[in-house]
Amino acid sequence: MRFAVFASGNGSNFEAIVRAVENKEISATLVCLFSDKKNAYVIERAKKKKIPYMVIEKEKQETKESYEKKIIEYLEEKSIDFIILAGYMKILGHVLLEKYPKKIINLHPSLLPSFPGKQGIHDAFYSKEKETGITIHLVDQGIDTGPIIFQHAISITRHETLSSLETRIHELEHRYYPIVIEKYIREVVLNDKKKSLN
Ligand code: GAR
């Protein structure tokens, strides 16, 4: 099984996934990184780890359809079976979603459906909620919607700062995302592959 990670920013989760592949905690091949941002720090991480990467930035006038067709061309060249979003900040359109049905998963730093969007940790911290956490879900055309496959909650403590909460959430992400990816590969992706061979 061959997969690509999509990321737009720092890439700490990308690195956690690379580590899990190196340690054989994920039993699939991480073939490449895709980024929509040429200056994203995640690209430096890919270079260091010698993981092939591709950056395609969306042109202003370009439609989502034409942009996603370019991405698919690259993914097909690499024979990608499924996609892991790790801090990828673009909403996916129907072209990518129809090409990889139930084969794209996303990580979000809140207990969805609460606090979707780009600032999940910040929004939970400034809310009156006493707990927050992480969510891993299949991707659809909404903003951080789609069937939930995993959640883990933590309390927001009385002495919590935004920075301590960010650290705790990222620790959870790095710990659980690789585990959930591996489970998902075994339960869903491999099964579908078997079915398509019969
Ligand atoms: C992670 O916290 C991830 O949950 C979040 O972006 C961060 C990326 O961090 N994703 C979203 O907010 C999706 N809506 P990283 O670049 O260090 O892996």
C-alpha cells in the first residue's frame, strides 16, 4: 500500500508519520509529500528525510477542478492508494474526493464538530469548554466534517495557557495519528484492495 501525506505548514505530524514508517509501526509505504505552499517548513523536513515531494501552488484564476487534476496526475505517477492530510489547509473538491473515495483522512486539533477550521486549539482554549482533544476523520467536501474514526479528549486545566494546550494537543496528535493510520490501513484500505482483486 502506497500513500502520500498532504501538508501546508510546519509538518510536525508529517515527521511523526515518517518516524512511524521507519519504525515499521505503519505497514505502508510513504511515497511522497504534497504541499500547496512552496515556503512550508514541512518541505525542509521532507528534504532531510529524503522523501520525494511536490509543490503545486494554486494559481489565482485557476479552478479547483483544474488544480486538483494536476495533483491527481502527480499522485497517479506515484501509484498512490490513499492520502493522509496532516495540516493541509485547503478544502478538498469533488475531483480529488471522487478519485479517492474513503481513502483520504484528516487530523483536526479539537473534538469535532466543535471548533472546525484553522484555529481549533485557539478557539477551544478561548471557549468556556472544560475539555478539548483531537479528531481523526474521513474527508468530505465540508470544513473538517466527514465520518469520525477516532477522538481523544483531554481536560483544559485551570492553569492551562494557550501554549501549554498547543503542546499537549500536538503530543496527542503525534502519538495517535500513526496508530489510527495503521488501523485504518488494515481495516479499510487492504480490504478494499482485496475486493478489487476478486
Ligand atoms: C495540526 O494541529 C493539525 O491538527 C491541524 O494543523 C496542525 C498541523 O501541524 N489541522 C487542522 O487544523 C485542519 N483543520 P503540523 O504542521 O505541525 O503537523
